[in-house]
Amino acid sequence: MTIAEDFIAEMKREFPRFSIRYKRESGLQRAIHHTLRVVTLGGMSTYATNYHTVLFGTLWVPDSWDRMSDVDRVILLRHERVHLRQRARMGDVVMSFVYLVPIFPLFLAYGRARIEWEAYEETITATAELVGKDAARALKPQIVRRFVGPDYGWMWPFPKTIERWFDEHIARLSC
Ligand SMILES: [Zn+2]
């Protein structure tokens, strides 16, 4: 088994209904793609092609999943496992509300930003452990962009805050 297959097996032990499916095979996922493109005025037009999304316990992946390296898959899965654990902690209704409903209000988008930040901390940790601390540090600009730009509806458009969160997390890494 590859390390990614191993990790998927481990996730299935924790979340027996966890599965991975292709976005293009789902009408709902295609609908989300079009909705996001409209509400972000075109800013978020790559949902179906570039993004991985956990919804109700299934990880929806773009076709590019097939071309990812094993290490990249594990890093991504570790991020998504955080979301599965959040869902177990909060329940679907609360998590969907905090996450999906608000696109513009800052106060509510802060909820989404904190949910995503917890998962991105795991992305940073996994990258440091599996690739190296320099690779983890190099993630900073792209992660800051995710939070302040249209990818998640400008969920927390204050780069200084995200940079501080990033630096604090890097400083806590033991490896
Ligand atoms: Zn996420």
C-alpha cells in the first residue's frame, strides 16, 4: 500500500462512511461550482477543477487528484480530516451554517476563517513533517491569499492577521 492508501484506510477507521469521489460525477458539486462563480463575481471560478471539498463526509476531488503525488495527497487528506473532526464536533447543521451560508458578512465569515485556519494549521504541520520546514514556510503567500482573496469569498481580508497566525504556527512546530 502507498502512504496515501494507508492514510485513507486510517481515515475510514475513524470515519467509516468516508469516501472519495470525483466532482464531475456530481450534479450538486457542479451546481456549487456555478453558484460560487456567480456570488464571487467570477473570482472563484476554479472550484470544480482545483478544489477539494468535504461535504457530508465525502471528499469531492477534481480530476487533478489523479496526478497528485502520494505525499501531496496525504497532506491534503490531513487538512480534510480536520474538517471531518470539526463536523463530528459541531454537527452538520452548525458547521454548514458557519461555513456555507455567509459569503459577505465579516462577523460570520470569521467563523469560516477559524474553521479553515484549524485545517490549514494541519496542512502546514503535515508539509513540515512530510516534506520539510522550508516547504512549510514557503506555503505562506498562497495560504494568505486563500484567506484574503475570492477563493473562500474573501473570508478574512486582513493579511496581517493571517501572517501572524502563520508565523505563530510555524514557531510552534517541533520538527
Ligand atoms: Zn479546508
